[in-house]
Amino acid sequence: MKKIGLFGGTFDPVHNGHIHIARAFADELALELVVFLPAGDPYHKDSTQTSARHRFAMTELVMAADARFAVSDCDMVREGATYTFDTVQIFRQQFPGAQLWWLLGMDSLLQLHTWKKWQTLVQQVNIAVAARQGESLNRAPRELHGWIGEALQNGSLRLLNAPMYDVSSTAIRNTLAAGGSADEWLDRRVARYIGQQQLYRK
Ligand code: ATP
């Protein structure tokens, strides 16, 4: 059976933490493919987020880091707010019979109960979680307790063993805005792109 990983994010910018967990995800679950899904431009106007065009271009640059990586613009081309639930329906149609895994950092997992149709979603897609600084399953909200217990037991929720990579896009944006270098957290192709396009500088 084909095993496909789906990895949604803002990727503003994509960083070594993303690459690191995507690779661990592919290794631990023996995935053929990990599809990065950069989010579209926010539909509300007051966002300071980098345009989807740049975030997608940076994500494309890290595809060279691993032969199993792929990128899709499917969350960028849909109108209005995009929901993981709808993205998963697209992949279920495109790859009928495949085993789908959604990759998340622990911070995102702890918000899962706020996602559209989350209870149906977790029946349709398996979930893999990477540890993240300061976050643990013990902090899960009450709404998620029943599902977590059951899903850990039946194997549809997996915690990745990958060691934690302590970096965030926010820290990178702040460092660059203050005139510092974020090269140690970035793929060199992405670092070069940020420099050329003069992104994140104040
Ligand atoms: P920001 O700081 O802007 O919120 P971010 O670094 O969390 O960004 P996102 O694009 O929001 O990056 O993350 C996409 C997904 O990757 C989310 O599920 C997030 O939890 C996860 N993730 C990002 N960085 C890490 C990391 N260092 N370790 C584990 N998971 C991570």
C-alpha cells in the first residue's frame, strides 16, 4: 500500500526544523512521499505574512534536500479559508487506497479540537506528531483526551522519536528583522533566496 505524508504549514520561511521532522516522518513511517502544503494568502487583509508566491518558492527550494519530498500548491489555489479537512478529501480522491498521514508539531496537535470536522478528519487520516519545545501531550485539552488514548492504542496517532529541533519561523523572522543572520536554521538555498529577495528585513 502506498503511504503518503502530508505536511501543511505557513512555511514563512521553511526552516531546518521542518526539513528535519519531514525526514524523520518519512523514515519512521516508511513513507514514499512527504508533500509540503504551503498555506495560501490569508483572506483577511491585515496580515503581515509573506506572500504565498515567496513561501511556495522557498518551499520548492528545499525539495532538493530529500528525494521523498514534494510540494503542492493545493492549499494556495483554493479561494477563501482553507481547512485541513478539505485538503485531505483532495488527497483521498487523488490517491484512493493510499494510507495517508498528516504531520504536525506538538503545538499544532494541541489545537486539533478547533479544526473543521476534526472528529471525522481523524478517522480519515493518521496523525504523526513531532515534539516541540515546551509542549507535551500532557497539556492536551480535555476535548482531545478520549481520542488520544484510543488513537495511540490503535496506531492511528504516532509520536515521532526524532530529536527536537528548537527553531521556529517566528524566531527566524525576528532575527532577520533585527539585522541578524539566520543561516544556521535555514537550508542554504532558502537563505540565498531570502537575501536576494530582501525578505524579512525591516
Ligand atoms: P511560526 O513561528 O510562524 O508559527 P513555525 O516555525 O511553527 O512558524 P509553521 O509553518 O507554522 O512553522 O509549521 C508547520 C508545521 O510544522 C506545524 O505543524 C508546526 O507545529 C510544525 N513545526 C514547525 N517547526 C517545528 C519544529 N522545530 N519542531 C517540530 N515541529 C515543528
